Amino acid sequence: MPPSLEALKAELESVRTKAVQEIDAAKTPEAVEALRVRYLGKKGVLAGLMSHLRALPAEARPSFGQAVNALREALEDQIGARRAALEAAALEARLQAEAIDVTLPGEALAPGARHPLSQVIEAIEDIFIGMGYRIAEGPDVEWDTYNFERLNIPKDHPARDMQDSFYLTDEMLLRTHTSPVQVREMLAMAPRTPLKIICPGNVYRRDTDDATHSHMFTQIEGLVVGEGVRMSDLKGTLEQFARRLFGEETKIRLRPSYFPFTEPSAEVDVTCSACGGTGCRVCKWTGWLEVLGAGMVHPKVLEAGGYDPRRVSGFAFGLGVERIAMIKYGVDDIRQFYVNDARVLRSFVAC
Ligand code: FA5
């Protein structure tokens, strides 16, 4: 016997009650979707109820059809609302979980700083650039002729012992000082004047490493060539340099010395920056610190550089950057500059 309209409507109501409860109780969007398929799907509960339509008397069909469609719409609305509510809750939960507390303290980044030797080189460069000098550079691997011969140090000359060298071939070595850049620059510039350069760079010697010596260290060379350049120009330049680098009170003194490439030659001392010249442990109680070698360019060196020593003259000086940095930063062991220990390097930042 086909079901009566009343029976079908009663079933429709029980389906409504059950579906409304289940949709309300669904905890996830997936569960909601499963209910949609179960009740509203092609082979779902409502489709099953609709299949009885044909068995009903013709006058009852529209009312039952409308009732099923009304339930379909009601359930569709409820499912949509439930799904939206669940998705909103999930989004809210995710936002809560991913929330960033902008009031938490950040991680401090250690700022980098230039190496103390670079700081000293730049300070010295600035001073000489201010006096009209130009920066020149040469290769670390140098020809014997530029490193020695054209600087008036022939082969077998005893002065070669002053700078024990690393030879790569008979004619090529790691430069032992920055003076070969003088030769290169003179050859490039002669006979034009004035030539005013400073040349910073690494140099290499077969010295045993200790507190004041390193097999590789840094020098800055200075060279001026022009007409009428005199020893007093050299002294005035170095006085100005020392005052700018170590402070206005600084004085210098020149002691006679010997370099094959300068004549006359001098060792240059500055008043001790630790005690101001009264004597202390740093200056070994002399009040003076030796900082550089200097002199008037030897006529033979001018000639080897392409200049006529009867027409032009020049002065030159060469300083050890580490020595200056040790004085400036109060460092008592040169090896501190090469350890690459961030704690040591950090201690120079504030200087
Ligand atoms: C020279 O090298 C000369 N070319 C300097 C010069 C240039 C004189 C122009 C005249 C005219 P000297 O060998 O003295 O000179 O070295 C210069 C400086 O380098 C020294 O005063 C010292 O500060 C530094 N020095 C020398 N040997 C070492 C070493 N093994 N480790 C660290 N610094 C050194």
C-alpha cells in the first residue's frame, strides 16, 4: 500500500527534527558536509521522500512537494549558517594560535665594526689626503728589482739582511716593505712633478713572531718628489701628521739612522701618548715612541725612478701600522690584531 500524505508529512517532520539537531551538533565543516550529502544529496533522505510523490493522489502532490522543498531550503540555510560559524571559529582559533606579541623584547644584533688596523689606516689616509696626497697601491708579490735594486740595495748588499725575505723565485718575492710602490709610481709619473703619494699595504718578512713582530704586517709609505723639496718639509709634514693622529700636544724628534734608499735618513719618534712625554712603562721610561723611518730620497733612487736628481728632490717615510695601532689602542701584543676573536675585536670598537 502506498504511504498516505499524512504519514509522509509525519516522516518529513521527524526528518526535520533529526536533521536540525544533527546539523546543530556538527563540530567541523567536514561533518556539516557529510550531513548535507546525507540529507540533501542526490541519493539523500529528502530525495528518498520525494520519490514517494508519484504514489500520492494528484491533488496531494503539490502540497507534499512544497513541504519537501521548504524543508530542503530550511536545511540548506541551516547548513550554510553552521558551516560559516564553524569556519569563523576555526579562523579565530588559528589567529589566536599565530598571534605575535609585539611587546616581547627582540633579539639584539651585534653590530659589526671595522678592524682596528683598518681604522688606523683610514685615519692616516684621511690626514694625508687632507694634505693633498693621493693613495697608491702595488702588488704583494713583487720583483726583486723594485723591492731592492732600484731602491739602491744591489744583490749581495749587506742591507738586504735588514729585511729577511720570502722569495718565490730568484727574481720574485713577497714584498718586504711598501717602498717598491715608490719606484712604480715614480716610473709612471717621471718627469712630471709634484708626486705626492701614500701607499698602504701588507708586507712580509721572515721575522719570528713575538709581541712586537709579525711575519706579515702592514706599512704605509709616503713619498713626495718635486723641485726644492727639503728636509724641513719632511719634518713639518711629520709634525703635522703626528699632531693630527696622536693629539695637538704631540712632538716629534728625528734621530740619525740609515736606509739605503734615503740620504740623510732618520728614525722618527713621537712623545709617548700614554704619559705625554714624562716617562712610563709604555715608552720604557724614555718619554718617546719610535713610529717610523724617513729621509730624503737618495739620488740613485730618483734616477732609478726616471727623475733627474739635479732638478728634483724628494722625501720619503715608512711606518708600521700595527706599531701605531698598538700605541693608539694601548695593545701590548701585536698578535692581538690577528686572532679573529670577536671579543678582542669588540673591545676596539669603542676606542
Ligand atoms: C722600512 O721598511 C722602510 N721601507 C721605511 C722607510 C720608507 C724608510 C721610506 C725611509 C724612507 P723598517 O724596516 O724600519 O723600514 O720598517 C718600518 C716599520 O715597520 C718599523 O718602524 C716597524 O714599525 C714596522 N716593522 C718592521 N718589522 C716589523 C715586524 N716584523 N712586525 C711588525 N712591524 C714591523
